[in-house]
Amino acid sequence: MAGVSRLQYTNEIRLIRVMCTGKVDLSYIFRAFSNGMDGVFVGACRLGECNYITHGNYSALKNVLIAKQILEHMGIEPERVTIKFMNSSDGQKFVEYVNKFTETIRRLGPLGEKRGKNLDKKFEAAQRIVPYVRLVERERLRTDLKTEEDHIKYFQREDTKRLIRELIVDRLIMSEIVGLLREKILSTNQIADEVGLGSSEVAKYVNYLSRQGLITYQEPVRGYTLVQ
């Protein structure tokens, strides 16, 4: 309706149409950031008004709320991803939502100022664990909540945040470590510098990866490498 009604909104946004926002999983979000976008706006049908029996807008809402916590772990403002609900006649609302989101991104500044080799590695690691996150969402984060407010409250609960840290953030860090070791042999201290964590914390992850047979310590070079 925004286009048909000739409503004006910022030209800084790039629209990508999907059949249902249920298709917008975490891989879409992180791929957008990897490709240089400064923010991701998801426009969805109103909750309870999905055109499909899948009610994919609930999945999209959960994915956005999970993405916010992952971004926060990366040191990136969670406001860089948002979701708004509207129907096909809400052209004016769409314009207002998009313009307000664009103002937020301008205030935060270009993500490119924070972008670098390490941040790109983090986004690559995040994309690798998306299938695992889907499983966690289905098995451990499934809810029958009906409103956006209730979902936000649920994801702000300390027990939910702890679950996401234990099941998702830990897996993300290990994915990042494995990605780094694909390129070169690194010591614990070097890995810590790359991922931005303390050496003692990194030791916990490399010990787990070693026990799983994914990486091994090479004594001659005093560093870890992937198991071939």
C-alpha cells in the first residue's frame, strides 16, 4: 500500500519480498550484516492474522529476539534488528516504522566503523550454527505465547537469557574458534585475542573441542589445529 498510495519513505532501505516472514530465519539476518548492511528491518503480518496455517510471524519474532541477544554478545547494538507487525492496508504505518528505524541506525552509526576481520568472522560463525539454533528454538524455546509483549518478556527473563548463553552463545564461540583454526594454528592466548575473551575462558572451549575430537594441540608449534 505504501507504493500504491505514493507514500514517501527513505531510499536507504532495500526491500526483499518473501512469501511469509517465517522464511526470515537467522541465516537471512546474519547474511545481511555480512553483506554490509547496518541494520535489518522485518515487516510481518499482525500476530494472529497470518495468511498461512504455519503462523510464521511467530517464528520471525523469536528469530529477531534471539538475534538481538547474539548481536549483544558480539558487542553490536541489538537495536540494529527489529520486527514490526502490520497488514496490507497499513501503508502509513510501514512508512513510519521504516523511517523511525532508519533514524535509529543513523544514530548508531555505520556498522562498517566496527567492521573488521574479527566481526566478519563472528557473522560467519553465526551463520554456521543456524541449523543448531533452529533445533534449540524448537526443543527448548518453544512457547504458546500470543502477544509480542509476552514474547519480549519471556526473552528478557534471566532463565531464558541463561539458556541462550549456555546453548547458543557457547556454540557460537566454539564455531568461531573452529573457523579461526581452519586458517592457521593458534595458541590459547592468540585465540583469546581473536575472539575477545579471556585466556581462561577460551581454555574451557578448546578443552571441550579437544575432548570432542574436533581440534588437537600440536606440541612442536605450541598451538591448536583442526583434526583432519
